[in-house]
Amino acid sequence: MASLDDLKKRISSVKSTQKITKAMKMVAAAKLRRAQESAERGRPYSEKMNNIILNLSSGLSDKENAPKLLSGTGEDKVHLCVVMTADRGLCGGFNSNIIKKAKVYFKRLSEDGKTLKIITVGSKGYDQLKRVYKENIIENISFKESKNANYFDANKVGKIIIEKFENKEFDVCTIFYNQFKNVITQIPQEQQIIPLKINEDETKKSDESYEFEPDEDEILENLLPKNISTQIFKAMLENSASEQGSRMSAMDNATRNAGEMVDKLTIEYNRSRQAAITKELIEIISGAESL
Amino acid sequence: MSEQFNLEIVSPEKSFLKKDNVTEVVIPAFEGEMGILKDHISLISFLKPGIIKINSGNEENSFYVDDGIVEFKDNNLSILTSNIFDISNTDKVKIQEMIKEAESDLASENLDDQRRFIISQKVEVLSSLN
């Protein structure tokens, strides 16, 4: 049995860990609120962007000559996967959930005999993937310096992707991120952004015809690269809200577990103290009796 | 009948401006400046660097935009843009910096004509602000 001193030390060390996790939980809660707000504020932009693209592409007469970003290269050989994770750990299953989802997808690709290229956004994803997929990772982007998800960063990623697409380095691009549902649930998502998949259910075909200036093709060509950045930005916002939510619940659990541990250790401490006292008493009494 | 319509300017990060009493908006569309009044035909276009002038009653605001997309439908004008600022409260130093940046972009070799045109537009508009 551990000595009283050892127990005391352990209790105090668990207590200080609990303090840290509690503080991290508070910080995550505050950041979560901000992240959620900015995710909400960013929504109108991506919605409007989506609407315009829907209107444009449904009105597109010449589907054959549609921009490649919309229709694809016509091939399906090289897949680019953009795996978006956090830069920091200690956020529960947040990073591993994305990685797990991505790995399932990678496996399917390799079974189908496709070539796989990976871009990781966020250092945790890179750390986890480099063990198995080192030669597939072509780029590792990390925004450790930026405090919040911002459009400037998203645009950088978007530009890299478009540049690679124009150099014909891949045919299909998919992004992986966590969608924020609520504090306890984040759903890992895979979303294909090149060629753009248009959700037919949401297509509210407007009968109204638009006046385009200049023509549809040119607008689409201008718009689609922007849409890529927008989608990535949206994923980044969702991701940062998810990260904070996940961290908050993970730290909440950790704090609770630490509390339980402190209780258990305290009982053990008290018991062994009591045992020591009893032992001493017995020794004294039996000593007195023998006299 | 009133001659007013709704305007919303959104950037990726937030809704930048929302107004429901706008009478006229002049936008720097790609093929030239374009004035939009109430009951304009439905329109989609994109922007080149320039000034957006918003006329709402007795108030007039001007904003600088880098690029963007415009949609007008049912008397709702939406402008999506990633870089926008109010001209009246931006200091000259920042504008100078932007000009310098654009000029250095222009100096680089590998630009296609369209890109070059857009950037030189930017320089022109920004210099006129100073």
C-alpha cells in the first residue's frame, strides 16, 4: 500500500491537472462561441455563392464546353484529398475522426486502383498520416500563426488546389472536415469540390432568366475558383467550431474524471490514515497490558 | 411608389452592409460601370477593382472593392466580395501600401493579359483615391 505521503502527492498532482483541464474547458467554451458566431456570419456568403452557381449551371446550354472545374477533366484517375484537421491536440476524437474517415476513403481508392495525393491542412493531420501515407502527401499547410479561421488563409489553400488542377495534377478533389452539429456531436464529412457536385434536391430552378454580363461561361470561369476558396473557408469555419466544441467536451470529461479520481484517492488516504492510527493505538494498548 | 430597393453586401467573414432604402447603386462591372435602379432586370455579373457608389435617399456612400459577384433579382441586390472597405474612413497610408503591392504584382513576369488588365485597373483606381 502506498504510503500516506505518496497518496498526498498524488492527490495534489491530480488536483492541479484538474485545474488545467478546467481552464482549458473555459477557454474552449469562450472560443467556441466566437467560432460559432463567425461560422454563422459566414453562411450568407456561401449560400449566395451556391445559389448563383446553381442558377448559372442550370442555365448553361453547352455542357460539353463547360469549365473544367465544373465538369471535371473527364477522367477519374488521380484523386486529391484535402484533409483538414486542427493544429493542436487535446480535443478528444476530433482529429482522429477525420483521419479515420479519410483512411476509409483512401483504402477504397487504392482498391479501385486510383492514384492518391494528399494535402494536409493542420499539423495534427500530417502527424497522423505521415506514418502510412508519407509518399502520398504532396503538401502540408498549417496556419499556426493565425488565431482564427480567415478567408485569406482559405484563399491560399484554394489557390494551391486550383494551380495543381490547372497543371493537370489531379482529376477529382475531395475535402475532409468535421461538420459542427453541436458541442458533443461533430460529423466528419467528405465533400467533393472538383468537379463540383450540384445537389439536385436543392436546385430551386428559377424560371426567371438572368441577364449575364459578360456571358455565362466567363462568369462561371471567374466564379468557380472563388467557390473553391469559399467551400474551403466554410470547411475551416466548421472545423474550428468543431475543434473547440470537441475540446470543450473532452476537457469537461477530463475534469470530471479528475474529480472522481481525487475523491477515490482521498478516501484511500483517509482509510490508510485511520488504519495507521488504529495500528498505533493497538500497539500502545497491548504494550500497556503487558506491563 | 417608392423607388427604393434592398442591398446586401456580404464578405466571406460577415454580412458587411445591409440596406433597404437604396435608390441607386453604381457598380464597377467587368465590362464597364453599371448603374442599377429599382426594377432592373435580373442580372448576374462580376466586378473588377473599382468604386461602388450607393445612393440611399440623401445619403451617399462609396466603397472600394477588389473583385466580387453581383446578383440582382426581385429588387434584391447582392454583392459578394472578399475585399471591401469604406473610402471615407481609410487612411492614405493603407491605400499607398495597396498600390505598391499591386505594382509589384504587375512587375512579375508570368501574368496573363486578363490578370494584368485587372491589376492595372486596381492601380489606377487606387491612385485616383489619393
